[in-house]
Amino acid sequence: MGVKNMKNISGGVTAPQGFLAAGVAAGIRKKGKKDVAIVYSKVPATCAAVYTTNIFKAAPLKVTEEHLADGIAQAMVINSGIANACMGKDGMDSAKKMAEITAKALQIKTEDVVVASTGLIGVPLPMETIEKGIKEAAKVLAVEGGTDASEAIMTTDLVKKEVAVQLELGGKVVTIGAMAKGSGMIHPNMATMLGFITTDAAVEAGCLKKILKEAVNNSFNMISVDGDTSTNDMVVLMANGLAQNPVITVGGEYYGEFAAAINEICITLAKMIAKDGEGATKLIEVQVKGALTLEDARKAALAICSSNLVKSAVFGEDANWGRIITALGYSGAEVDPDKVDVYLGDLLMAKNGTGLSFDEEKAGRILKEKEVVIAVDLKLGNFEAKSWGCDLSYDYVKINAAYRT
């Protein structure tokens, strides 16, 4: 990672001081897969969250928004298998019940519990099963339970996604840990993805919210697997202050370093999600520079990364740069067609909007790699952005054609 004074360490959400977790198989999902997780802080923590923009916002998100009105939380409870979305009053009652059961098991305030769910939409939660799972998870909370928790939040994910880092702030070692889930229905503004970040840093609540929002805009809002945006997605950041560092505030001495660390954590998780896209065989990174505005750079990068034609070409290892130009043209970004350069890796394919005679064999070698970089220079300004996605394979259709059954 590129942040000064930061190093990777093993672990996930329980790497920071004072955090415990568990993941158990309650019986929501088949084949004995883990499906209920709890992440718990030994002390109340400042907490912030960013939510999906989908109008059909699931009940857990609404409950979490209410609970985080004071910027404080002490636990997160998550289930996989069923999304608890589009279930009306019953869905709200179930989400509230999840918080109540968790609070009682942990002997904390109900309003200090964050609730999240992921899975099938329009199906009622089996509350007896959920209650059993929550109570079981509460009994086995441990530092070693972080990996179990990361497995319990998975749905069609093929791999668990967790990361942890340390850095020194004000003479104190600060640790940040995180886990995420996401594989399909991933598109800008977040979709079928959940992210949970923990830290023992002391951070002012408003500052935490600002840092998280900016990090999400640079990471989770810059990935696309299939163009669908879901109902349940959110990223939560808890900071319990046990590192005893000088409190981080907006514009304060340590704001920049901490914000950069959270940004790197989110980008790492976002790339893991894109790489694990349903049926994916390759990670695609689109780099756009020379844009007039940051918004233009993001629009351009996302349009290219989200294009099914571009994604299909990468899967087929076809160096069809025309598809890149086409996506750029409808992106809504300010573009001068006579100035655009297009690269595949370090291979220049088009200069000033005109195709070049390029080395097809080299292009083929680049496209055979597991990570493919597409770079576009608009040559209009000084802004740049990156977006991440995956190729579109035959297996994507197979997975989603039978997801419910």
C-alpha cells in the first residue's frame, strides 16, 4: 500500500484493540455454511456509515440509520442468505428484533447495534433461526473469530475478503481492520456489497463520517461487475479509541494520514470485490487522466469499466480498442475526440483519437494476464480517476440464471 508509515498485518476486523467477532452456521443457508456474524467492540465506538442509493432501501439499512443518528455503536450483526428487503413492516420488525436480540446477548444498548443483511430479496427472515445464530455467535466472540465472521457474510463470493494495517499517529500505534462481501450486482453507488471497517483510533464522529464518504467515493463507488445496484449495501466504520492517539479531527494534524489509510483499505477491498465478480476470470483496472474535472474522470472510467462490450472483449482476449472509445463517447464526460490516447497496459493503441498499427501479439499477451489495465488520456485537464471491474464470462449467466433456485 502507498501510504507512508503504514504496513500490512495479518487479520481483519478483530486486528484493532478491543474488537471481537464470530461467525456461525445458524441454518439460513444450505450445506452448513456460516450465515450469522457479530462484530463487537468492548467499549462504545464512534461510528459512521454510507448507504446504497437504491430507492428500495432494505430494512436493516433503515434501522442502522436510526441507530447511528448519535454517531455511536458498539456491535454489528450481519446475516447472509436472506436480504430482508421489500418485506414491509415485517421486515422492519425483523431488523429491529435482530438488534434487540444482539443487544440483550451482549448486554449493550439496542440503539448501539448496527444491522446488516444480504441475500435473496422478498423473502422473510426465519427469526427463530436468526435468534439461535445470534445467541450462539455471542457466546463464541473472540479475537480469532474475525475470519469466521468474514466467511459468514459471503453469498456468491468465492473468497473471503479481509485486510488489516497499522500506522503510527501521534506516537501511538493505530490499527485498522476490515472485511467485505461482494461478487455480483456490483455497480457504482454500491451494490450487493457490504463493508465493515474497525479501528482502535480515536476519531471525532463528524470527521469519521467525512473520511468514510470520501473513501467510498474513491473505491466502492468506482467498481462495477454487472451494472446492477442492490437494496442492502452499506459500508460501516467503527472507531473505539483504544489506541489512545490524539483525537483525529477534520483538518487536524493526523487527518490526512488516517484518511489516506482508510482510503487504501477501501480501495483494497473494492479491488477484491471486482476480482471476485461472479464468473470473473480477470480484474480490469481503467485509468483515466487528463480530464477537465474529477467528475469527468470518474464518469469516463466507470463507463469504460461498466461496458459489457469492453468486459466481453477482455474475456475473449480481443484487443478491440473501439469499444473503449465508444464507452468513453457516451460517458457524459467532456471529451475532444481528436485528443484521446488509448493504452492497453503500456501498449499505445490509439493516438489523438486515431487507431495505430500496434503489436497484436503483445496485446494478446497483455490480455492473457489476470489483471488487465486500460489507460485513457483525455489531454484536456489535470484530473484523473481509476475504476475497477471484471470481465464478463459465460459463468456469470449460469450463476445468475439460477441464483434463486
